[in-house]
Amino acid sequence: MLVKKIMRLLVASLLSVFLLSALAVTAQAGEIMVIVSAGNQALTLRQNQVADIFLGQSGHFPDGREVVALDLGIGSAIRDEFYVKVAAKTPALLKAYWTKMIFTGRRQPPREVSDSIAVRKLVAANPNLIGYIDRSAFDSSVKAVLLVP
């Protein structure tokens, strides 16, 4: 009987830790903004256009100018959320996609940058770059071309 009580208490404790962890991740997740330099002429982009750019299927803005995507590092919660919402790819599917593209020599993944602030600074300085950041890192040096709720 004592063993059953201990087991119930242990299970309840583990469940509580799991639920609190899930709530913390959800609370950290904010709105993601796809950004370009403030001087870039692009006004807005559709979700499928952004997905094509970040998956290497398009190397140009809709007006024909070259575009280079910047990615956050593997394991970043913002990166995972971005790809799920914009390209319908979980981290595992994204890894499989890039493994295939690299192996077949068709595409290379976007350059990885450490955090949203670094992405913002690089994008602000180069009108050919596109990136995604957490809304909290947004400022007037860049402009949003897509909001990912």
C-alpha cells in the first residue's frame, strides 16, 4: 500500500513537472516576424514565398532581386516554430529535407546565426538578406514582410 502511494506521488510529481515545462515553452513562444532591411522595396511576402526562400526553392524576391536567407540555429524554439508554421516541417522533417538536398547536391541550407538580435543586425545592413526574429527583437532598422502568429 505504501508503494502504491509513493508511485502515485511520483507520477503526479512527474506530470506536474511536464505540464509546467510545457507551459514555460508556450509562454516563451511569441510572434515571429519575417524581416528585411528597412531599405528593401519588398512590402509583404506570402507564406508560400517565404517557405520557398527558406527551403532554397527560390533565390529571388518576387521583383527578381537576389535574396539570401538567414536561419537561427538548430534547436532554437523560434526556428522550430517558424518552420512548422511557415513550411509545415517539424525539426525531424526539416533535417531529412536538408540531408536529401545536400546529398543530391541540389541545395544548401541557409546560413545559421546565433539569435534574433544578430539576425536583425545582419538583415538591417544588407537589403538582400531575409530572416525571422522574435517580435521582441524588432526595431526600425528592419521591416516585417510577414507576421507568423
